[in-house]
Amino acid sequence: MEALVRLAVKPLAYLGSAVVLLGLVYLGIQLGGGCRGGGGELRKAVALIAAGAAVLGFAAIYGFSGF
């Protein structure tokens, strides 16, 4: 089972990195637009960044050290 987890850790880390990148781009778009709308869109951007960071954290726990 551990070998299977170690095999899947690199694609999961790639996915987490992509989600963090999308969250940062989305945050930049929202901040460039003037932050109107009560902050709901900013909350979504921060949630994307946090979710990607959590996936990267789990990947690091299971032995991912870098691309």
C-alpha cells in the first residue's frame, strides 16, 4: 500500500500546485477588478489557495520532495 501511495504522490503534488496557481491568478484578477461585491470572490480565491496548499502538505508528508 505504501508503494502505491508513493507512486501517486507526484501527480497529487502537481494537482495541488495547479490549484494554488489558479487561486493566485483568480486572486489577482479579483484584486485588479477593485474588490467589489462584499468579498465573496476573495474568499473563493483564498479557499483555492488553501486547498492547494493542503494537498501539497499531504504530498510532503508522504515523501514528495520536489519536481
